[in-house]
Amino acid sequence: MTIKEPLHKQVIIPMGNENIAKFMKNSAIHFTNLNRNLKNAKSEVLVDFICSDPVGITVIVNKVSLPSDLLIIKNYVKNSESIDSSQVDSPRLPQSKSYLKIIGISFFFHDNLQN
């Protein structure tokens, strides 16, 4: 059996490829500004780093994000300069990737002959 749990300290923000490139170009500035916005909202969540993936950007935080934290991150990303906000979807936490692989089922076959 193999189980892989999602890392709920990730915030996934789906967006278009052009937006990903523009956002990641200034990721150090976005990192600082996101942390400032979260601190101003008195959130316990802080951004550890920002990375890109084929779907969008992933913001790695130090604790599991609450809906209020997701809203702060969403508002910041949508209001960033040079980002087309119509191509930015709502942030979300990762979905579960758990599964169970059944390799074989043991069974007992009883021969009901007169032995």
C-alpha cells in the first residue's frame, strides 16, 4: 500500500503561462509584499517561498492556510501590476492524492470431494 498525502501548506493559484512568467520575474518583491499583507491582517501564516508549475504558481506557507489567508493571497495576486486578472483563478489547497493499490487477494479453495 502506498499513500501520498498532499502538502496543505501549499496554496495553488492557477493562471495562464504569460502571467506565470510575469509574476515569477518579480517573485522576490511579491514574496515580501505577500508577507507584509499577511502580517498587516494579523495572520499567523507567512510565505516561505513562491515557485511555478505548469498550472500556475504555488505559494508555500509555514502553516495551513485559512480561507481569510487565501483571500489575502488572491487579492494580492489579482491586483499585481502586469498581471491579467481575468486569467487568474481562485487559490486552492492541494487535493488529496491518496490511493490504495491492491496487489492480490488471498482466498481459500476447499475441494468438496469425498477425500
